[in-house]
Amino acid sequence: MTDLTTREDVRALLTRRAREVTPARIFTGGPDGGYTTADLLALRADHAAARDAVLASLDLAHPALADIATRHAVFAVDSQAATIEEHLLRPDLGRRLSEPGRAAITAACPPAPDVQIVIGDGLSAAAVHAQVPTVLPLLVAECRQRGWSVARPFAVRHCRVGVMNDVGEALDPAVVVLLIGERPGLATAESLSAYLAYRPRPGDTDANRDLISNIHARGLTTEEAVRRIADLIAEQRAMRGSGVAARSA
């Protein structure tokens, strides 16, 4: 009995420690190997949250975003994907600014800043609503503290990462920082990524970009994310490049 109790105690300890370091569903289920009712209901709830995040629309008037969007004069433009359905089925359209969108950013944003911050819904508007209200002001303040000019931020609806190329072509910033919602999973639907590119231009790919991911409550903290983003901006400016090519030069 003592040996059994010891084995059970060890198993319980290892299970608890494993769950402390990952949100993944490990060591779940009942004695027969199937999900318990509680685990199954949690799984279905997380799956529903992921679906909602993918189908949600970026809304600058959202209660979580409205104040910060007003304080930083954030405005929204569209990609060439006209609807959420087209955005999901035609990633290529999400990589391009609409013509009115390009005209709007050209009119509203000064050319050739040190840093241009762009906000994109990507595959989770929920991530933008949850993380950007904290990340954006901290990032703007950090960039200005380091002596860099920061242009007026703007948002792109139905956005994919490749839209950075059009932004680079239109505004010629030294560095484009795209804060974009990640593809939601069953651990969280509120994870934000930051893509950075030095003077992006049409034809650039992910090989020309740097990435900081998993910015959310159970992942990378906003303060640490902002520090890493700023350090990457400094590195890209020093190397006059970004991505694989810059690091292998």
C-alpha cells in the first residue's frame, strides 16, 4: 500500500509540474483513457473561442481598443480582401493593400520614418483586441525613448503578413513592425505576433522578416515582447537588413 501510494504521489507531482510549464492538454482523461466531462466541455469551449477569433472583425471601436486608438490616432484601411470569407480563402488578397487603403496611408502618414507600426487582424482579431491596447503604447514610448521617429500607426483589416511589402513601398520606413493576430489554437485564441522587416518591398518573403510570437497572458509578457521588438529594430537598423540574409551576410 505504501509503494502504491508513493507511485501515485510521484505521478501526481510529475503531472502537476508538467501542467505548470505548458498549456497543452496532457495527462487528461479518465481511467479508461477518454476525456472526462469537464475536459470535454473545456475542449469544446476552447475550440469555439478559436473559431470565433478567426471569424471576428478588427474593430477600432471595440471597448478594449477605442481609448488607445483615439490616443494614438489609429485609423483603419482595408486589404484587397473585401470580406472575412475572402480573407480566409484568398490569402494573396490579404497581402495587398486596397487602392483606397494605399492612398489613405500615404495621405495620413509621413514618409520615411524610422519605425512604422501596423496593426493587422490576421487570423485572430481577438488577439489584437486583447494585446494591442498594452503593446502599442509601450512600443511607441520605447521607440521614442531610443530616439527613433515613429509614424502614425494604422490598422489593416483582413490582413496577412505580406502586406508589409506594400507598406514599405508606399511609405519607405526604415523598419515596419506588424502586430498581427496569430492563428488561434486550443491553448489560446489571443496570441499576438510581431513581424519586423527592414525596408520591405514587393517580392519579399518571410525569409526577409524577423518574428516575435506568442505574446499573450500565458506566453511572452507585453513588457518582454516590447523590449525584444525594440532590440530587433535596433539590430535591423545596425545591419541595414532583416531576416535570414542579414544574419548570414
